[in-house]
Amino acid sequence: MANLNAKISDWRSQRVWVIGASSGIGAAFAQHLLKLGATVAVSARREVELQQVVAGVPAERVQVLPFDAANAEAMQAAYARLIESWESIDMVVFIAARYDAMRAWEINTDTARKAFELNVISVYQGLEIILPGMLARGKGRIALVASVAGLTGLPQATVYGATKAALINLAESLYFDVAPRGLAVHLIKPGFVKTPMTSVNDFAMPALLTPEEAAVEMAKGIAAGDFEITFPRKFTRWVHLVAKLPYGLRFPLLHKATKL
């Protein structure tokens, strides 16, 4: 099957903005791209952590742009600074997210609203800011980091899973609109990765990857031109299969597998 996006033959030609790069997969991905030779801008709320992510890298290859991804005005200001420096952006990676473990009887509207504002609305804000320039050039890449948790309802993912399901649908719709106009779209759906977010889980996480392993898989998939990038395959293939089952089979299987 043909790749849905153009390939990247040399990361040294790429200027990449990673939004959500202070820890976890975002930090590891930014560091991996720097090792591959890309020029990278890192953003998140915590400037100290961002500076640690790019420590030792020549100043001409990095930009540190701290801001709260849920703040549209702050994102617009960061974009303006980046364009002033780079003139254009080759790829934007939206990975800023929060995870709130929540069962149905624990639903809290304020928590849900904050999760959607960061995990979903901030992506729309970013697209509104970034897409006009990319479309005008007829060139650029957008990567949305969702999760296999968005494929099917799961225990404790009452809010998180819903936000990631929204990103999956958004990435698919986005591809329909912008691919014919020269842009690439990548939908990244990790399984379990050992990060500060997953450290709160009180259940076994099969096929747990390190952030560095996840970063390698992301870069490989993007360079290959893949639309869907999911890992680790031995786990995510199982989730994709279960998500296709009729509910009468899916729900009992998930209850048995999760013991919840």
C-alpha cells in the first residue's frame, strides 16, 4: 500500500515545533530529532524543563518557547516569534496533554473541561494559527499524538479516552482537507509509555515502552510517510482488533482483560 504522505529523507532539512516537550514522549522526541539533525523548537509551560531538554545543543538549532498550550494568545505570540526566526515551519507536533484517571461515578465537569481544553481545543487553536501559512506554501506536516485509548471505551479513561478519540477523528478529517493541498498529516497512537502521566496507573501496563523507544518509533513512521503510526505493535494490534469486535464480545473481553 502506498504511503499517504511524502517521506523525509534527511531530518537536517526539517524545522520542527514540538508543543508539549518538557517531559515524557514530547521531550524524548525533541531530543531524538536533534540527534537526527533537525532544527527544533520546544514548547510547554515549564521553561526550566525545556532548557534541560535542549541542554548542550547549539543555539542556532533550537528555540525555547515556553507557554501554556491552552492559552491561544500565548500560542499566537510564540508562533510569531518562531516565524520571525525561521520564516516558516516544516512540521508541528501536538503532544501537550493531561491524563485524569476517572471512572463514571467520579465524573467531574471542571476536570473534563480542563482536559478537553488542553488535549483537544489547544490543537484546534494551533491549527487555526499554523495552517494558513502552511497552506499558502503548499507544504508542511502536522502530527497529532492521540492514543489507542481513543479506539474504544476503557476503564479509568472516561475523559482521557474521549479526548483522544476526538483527535483520531480530527486527524482523519484533516487529512481529507489538507493532503490534496500538499500537506502531510500523521496520526500517532501510542500504547503504554512510561511517563509522568502513566505513573499514576494502578494496573499492569502491557508492552510498556520508554519515552526514548516511543520517540524512535514516531520518527521512523513520520520519515516513512505513514499516516497512522502506532506502537508497540504487539499490543496496539490487539487493541485495534478488539475495537472492531461487536460490543457483545468487546465489553466482556475488556472487563476480563483489565479486571475492572
